[in-house]
Amino acid sequence: MRSHVTCTINGDEVEFLVDDRQTLLDALRDELQLTGTKEGCATGDCGACSVLIDGRLNCSCLVFAREVEGADVLTVEGLADADHLHPIQHAFLEGAALQCGICTPGLLVAAKALLDRNLKPTEEEVRYAIAGNLCRCTGYDKVVRSILDAAAEMRDSAVVS
Amino acid sequence: MTADVTPYKWVGTRSIRPDGLEKVTGRARFGADYHLPGMLVGVVLRSPHAHATIRSIDTSAALEVPGVKAVITRDDFPEITSEEAMSGESVVDYRDLSRNIMARDKVLYIGHPVAAIAATTRRAAEEGARAIAVDYEVHPHVLTVDEAMAPDAPILHHDLITNDPEAETRGPSNVGKRHFFDRGNVRAAFDESDVVIEREFKIRPVHQGYIEPHAVVADTDEDGRSVVWCSSQGHFLVRTLTATVLKWEPSRLKVVPAEIGGGFGGKTTIYLEPLAIILSARAGRPVKLVMSRQEVFQASGPNPGARVRVTIGANSDGTIIGAEAWMAFEAGAFPGSAVGAACQTVFAPYDIPNVGIEGLDVVLNTPKAAAYRAPGAPIAAFAVETVLDEVAEALSLDPIELRYRNAAEEGVASTYGPTFKRIGFKETLEAIRSHAHHAAPLKANQGRGVASGFWFNAGLDSTATVNIHEDGTASLLIGSPDIGGSRASMALMAAEELGIDQERIRPSIVDTDSVGFNDVTGGSRTTFATGMAVVEACRDVVATARQRAATLWAVDVEEVEWQGGRAQHLSGSKPPLTLTEIARSAAKTGGPIAATAALTARGVGVAFSTQICDVEVDPETGHVKILRYTIAQDAGRAIHPSYVEGQMQGGVAQGIGWALNEEYVYDETGRMENSSFLDYRMPVASDLPMIDTVIVEVPNPGHPYGVRGVGEVGIVPTTAAIANAIYDATGIRMRELPMSAVRVHSAIERRSDDGTRTPVG
Amino acid sequence: MARVHLSGELRQLAEGATVIEVDATSVVQLIDRLEDRFPDMKGRLREGIAVAIDGEVMANADYLPLGPESEVHFLPAISGG
């Protein structure tokens, strides 16, 4: 069985046909060529495929594509505005928070999910917020610091604006 | 320890990595991210048996499945004779490699490939795989070194004869190789020692755990050439290995490096590439193969498990006078574990006159082991560094002081033979001893441990090309995959040499047709060796730029020097010329400015790390929490300190996983029971503290910027530092990895049963 | 004369000698002369072996020159991660 799905991805209305058993991850990567979202395990254990669905953090490998009918999906490709990066992306670059970079899209999305609801997280809150995202390169040290830096930066600019 | 003032403008700064933008926006393309028109999807059919003879394979039904375009088996691969097996300069046995990629007469582990299918959809390919009929004759299997070395053990390879004098008469066995080193008289040394401690250790296999599964796309054309897109630690190695097992000329292959999503040694070999190439040839269309996570665990290289025995004898003043090690490594289905490296590194940090080392490479019915960060050394260090902790305790010596008194330094003959040049081991010990962490207070159930480690750096071959564009910017064409920020270190060294801003340099990792040969990104060699090629090529460019300035000024080139990134006339009478100005007029002064350096990197150093760790052990559950961790490591010179720290932190984090959680668990049939990230539990962010780093800089005199390789040694001491901390917290010596809550808890229980401090393991 | 240091299994093949002086100007020549002197060594220094010359371990050292005072060690070749 195939389904016709209409949803919003990274701000654009998108229509596509999917097999009923196809995951959102496979639909993003194989049907829509949005390969920024990565597959590390396909069992919901590594977080490399993290996306926001209506603002909530999900492993896209655990969601059927047809389930996002009418939903608002954000992937790593939608984090930056046309001409400037999201503060979290900036902080990851400044803080050398990536080595190989395969987990980075998922970590950025998970960090956004945290900072969207809590702009003043503690180190421990950051660690638990990204505990579903495996990174094998960094030991998380610079990732956690960068998310804390991004939070501070976003707090500062929120005060200004 | 990091020098506050350097003569450099760029080297040692924390610039933004050149590939950063692509990697935070999702644009970077990794192995599985390539889509070609008409591309087919492949799957691999794998053995359900740990040890069996393949009587027959019938693929006829699979070819009838709608959408299936090609099916390949052992019949599609050439036989590699034993004469051809060791051809070339590599340590790889090509016959074994070929048989690991596609089983021939026998399957040797669950997950061993027996066929591959390409179809228009994944579902069709999977249906095709189910339609293949394989007739197996199942044999008994062996899963541990003890089983494999038992007198009546089933033999995996009937042509495997151990390389020792008596083996000829004993016939085939599961011991592939016996390594044996000695110096002085270790038995006599033990007789003279005031303290002799002998202990045994057990280490389970662990996986490198890269987040990106192995992935490849191959497009083979009608002329028998193939373009291969894949992620690896070395696309030239992929070309060499693939061409050899296919018996192709290497030039028939163009390997395009995808971004690599972690490797840690596990992507210094091949699994899928020859299958994708042959499937593509049979189908006449591009084919993509991507491993599932379960396949990664079951069929790509774990780090070997091992049994280890270590004995150390010391005098009451703390001088180690004898050391002995026996190590048996689980090579997996084919010989070639890192036991030889373990033998060379086991006592390498120390100056010991009498040494005896024996290492056995044992085959068994598990996936063929692959390299993992400082291959072999962490296993050896777990044993040695915990025994040293006991020696220190027996002699009432501070464990850092014991190490310091015996530390190798310049001029000492290493335990593996050659004499050390300038090394920074003592400096790492001093860095930890003087660190605030070393004196911080501890509470109940908390403990502190230290340990040190050694690993080699590799030099090997690198080529790099520098092209200067007409706007004065530079492209670096590099053939070493960037696995952890090496583009940044290349750009910084090039900026320093060329005198232009790092942002004006674009390093690209290019395919096997677009730059000269490069050995793998491995052996901690890339910033050292490929960096050396970049520096040499830049110096060649500068020589050309001086010549062009001389032409513009109508003076002799000897009157032009390069200073501060600009051509200066010795007289000072002419306004200096920047590279940008020289580049702009290049067409008129002799044409394009470019240079290539191709070299075997000489002057390679070695690496040391010392680490200190605080743990808290929950006496109710045995759970070990890492409270604080500090690593000191000699980097020679940190070109980009953030990525040096990153390597140190990453090594420690992998060591923590190995120490506390990670292991392969096999059921009695030889099936891995925990082949998912849920059950194979790698550290997550909430498991770890910040990992503090001290970059020690004892410059390597063999490199223009003093670089030592930093990628690997950070993992070497970690399991022992944690074991020593657990002892400090609980009085229990753990001699089996991982030191999981279950094992620590049962050790605590055993002790409370008999009321003594019982060593376990 | 280059000084070749032998340990473990290689020493057994060299009738127990720990240090041998060999008149050779390259590694490949040195291996030839060792094999002439100790026939049991034949082939053992040509496969899966790294050579350390004056403290530096190298994988493909066959044609590297040896100095008159060079210290040479033969080690099993290893691979990094």
C-alpha cells in the first residue's frame, strides 16, 4: 500500500508518495533527498535521525512517513535561515563540537528541542537532553559546552531584541 | 604546559574548520548519502551458522523475484592463491581478506557473507535473499581462546600452521602466529626482586562503534571500470585492497571519498566495495550497499578479546627489574589480530632491563577482528597498569612516582628494541602530578586511579597538491580522509607557510585520480605526514612566488626573501609583494603557481598519555560513576588545540565505555546477543563528566612544526585508570573487562561473604 | 658496519646472537647477507616486517641507505587505528 502525504518540511509544503511501511527517515533521505538526517541504527537508539515533528523531538526512524500527514517537520536542513546560521550551529563551529560530523545533525536538532523550551539549561539538563544522541568521537565535552554557549548567546540576543 | 607564546600566527589557533559549515547544515555527504540515477539497492545474505561447510548455493529462485537484477556468490570472485596472499607491501593477507568478504568453502562466523543481491527496491532485494538456498554442513565452533586452543578443538583453517619450530610436527591449529620477544634474563630478575606480582586478565571483544555504518555506491561501466563512492579511512587503501581481491588493475577503479562518519581503525579495511562493484557489473546499473547496525556488529571488525597474564618484579626502591607478559588475542575468523602490536607496546613506557613477552594470535568463529584506536595497546595496558598499581601499593610508593622512577626517556632502549629519541612521557606524569585534580579531596565510596600508555605514530606515504588561484587564495588537494578535523590542521599549516589567512585556504579531500597516493588516515599519522606533504608543497609554492617577485622587480631571486607571508627585497627599497599580488600577475610572470609534494614521511615520533580518574562506586548496585577525568598527552605541537583535545577526549570516552559497559555477548550458537545500540551500551552524554585535557608539548624534532600524532594514545590507559580508581574506592581489584555493575556488584558480594579484600577476575 | 639487534624468534634463527654486525649499505642488502649467514632466516625478514633504523620504525624500508653506525631492529609490522 502506498499513501499520499502532505506536510510541511522546513517551512515548505511538501507532497510525496510513500510505502505504508516506509519510515519518515527513509522518506526524507530516499524520496525527498534530504540526506542531512542520518541513519545510524534504524532502531531509535542513536539519535542520528532526530527531527522535530510539530516541535517535538523524534527519531525519524521510528515514525512512519504517513504519520506526518499535516505535520510540521524540521530537519537539520531547516535550522539555518537563508543567509545565517542558527546560534546552535554557530556554537558548534566555534566550540569544535564535531569531529566526524555524522551525529551532528541529530545533536543540533536535539539541542534546538531543548533550547526551544529552556534557554537556561544546566549542564546536567543539557546532558540528559542529548542522552538519546550517540556521539563516538567527542566524549560530548565540547558538544555540551557548545550547547551551553548557544543558550547564553540566545539569552543575550533575546534581551537585546 | 602549552607554550603561551609561539612564533606562529596560525599554528596553535582555534580557527573554524573549513568543512564546518557543510557539517552543521546537513550538506556534507557521507557514505550513504549518494544517489545515482537508476541506482539499485543491494543486500548481503549472511551465514546463520558460526562454522559450516557450504555444500551448495542455489540462486535460481532469487533471480526470478521481480525487481532482482543481480545475484552474486563465491563463484563471482577470483581465487587468491597463497602465493598471492601476501603480495605487495601491506601486512594484509589478501586470500583471507577475499574470503572474509565472500565465503568460499566454509563460513566461519554468523554474519559471514555468502551471497549479495541487487534489486530495484530494498524489499525486492530482501525477498531475493530469502529465495537463495544454501546447503550447509554444520561443524562444531569455538568462541574463546581457551576453546580454540583446546587439544581437540575444531580447526578453522586446515592450512594454518603456527610459526614455531615444533608446529610442523603438530599440524594445523587455531594459533596463527606466536610472537616472542625477550631481553636479559627475566626469570633471574624475578628471583632477585623484592616484590613480584603476577596477575591474569580477561578482556571481551568490543566494537569501534562508529555511528556511520559501512556504505558504498559502485558504478561499473561496460569497459570494466568502476567508480566507487564510499566512506573509509583511506580511499587509496580501498582501491588497493579491492583491486587485489578482484584481480583488477588498480587504475580500473576510481574511489571517491565520502565524508567518513567515524572509523577508529574499523574503516581501514573493506567489506562491501567488491560486492557492490561486481553487482553493478552484473546489473549494468549503479548499486548501493549499506550495512545495518546489526551487520556492523556481526560482520565488521571488533577489537579482539584477550586473555593476558602479566608479571612485574621490582626492588624495594621502586626500580622495575623484570617484566613478563603472555597474551592470547581473539583474532576472529582469520589470523591477524593486533597481538604483535600489544607485544611491542606492553612495557614500552618503561625502562626495564629484563623482559619476556609472548603473544598468540588465535582464530575462532567470530567476526574477523579489525584495528581499533591504538590496536592492541589498551588490552596490554589494562593488565600492566593495574599490576603497577599493585606494585606501588606493595612498596608504599605513590603510583605516579613509581612510573616516574621507571619512565623511559631519550636514549633509553625501548622494550620493543629501538632507542627512544626525545619523548614526553615524564612530562605527562609531571602534568598529572601537578594538576589540581591530583590533590582534590574524595568522599566515601569514591576512589582515584592513574595510568599511563604508549602508542606508535606512523609515517608512511602522503601526497598533497597546492594550487594558487588568481585571487591569491589556495586550494589544497589532499588524499587523507578527514575524520576529526584534519582539514583544519592542514589549512593552518598552509596559512603559516604561505602567509595568507586560513580562511583563504580551501582543503579538499579528493579522489584517487585527483591526487597522488596517500596511506590511510590511521596510525595517528595524518596531521604529521600529510601535513608534512602540505608544508613541503607550500614551501615549493613560496619558492616559485619568490621567483615571480624577482621577475616583477627585475632582480635576482637571491635578493628576494619570504618574510611574514610576503616577498621582500633585501634592500628594503621595494614595497613588499603579497601572495595575492604575485598570483594576480602569475600569467605574465611564468604561468600558474602550483606545487605537489609526494613523500614518505620520516622523523616520526611516538606518543604517551597519563590519565587520572575519580569514580564513585555504589556499594548496593556495583554501578561505577565517573566523577572527574583528566588526561595529559604529549602532542609534540598542537596545530589546532581544539581538535587535539577532541582526540584526547574521544579516546578517553571510548576507554570509559570499554571499561564499564561494552562487550560482545555471544550465545552458545555463536550469535551475538547484543547487536544493537540499545544492548551494546556505548557512553551517552549523561554517563560522562567533562573530560579535562592537558596538552603537553614536547616538539617532535622530526616535523617542521614539531607534530606528534594524537589520534590514538588517549584510549590506551583509560581502562586501567578506572580499574585503579575502583580499587581505591572499594579495595577490589577488577581484572575482567568490562567492569559492569553486575561484575563489580558480585565482586563486592564475594568480598562481604568472606570478609576479606579478595581480588577478582 | 650496521649493527642488527635480534630478539625472540629472530634470535633463535641466528644461533642465539643478540647483536650481529653486517656490512651493508641498504636494508635489502642487509637482509640478503643475513639470509646467507643464517639460512633459517630466509623469508622471515621479508613479510609483515617493519624495520627500525636508528630508532625510527618504517614500513617500507628496503631501499633506505644504512650508515656505517646504523642500529637496525626488525619488528613485526603493525597497523594503526
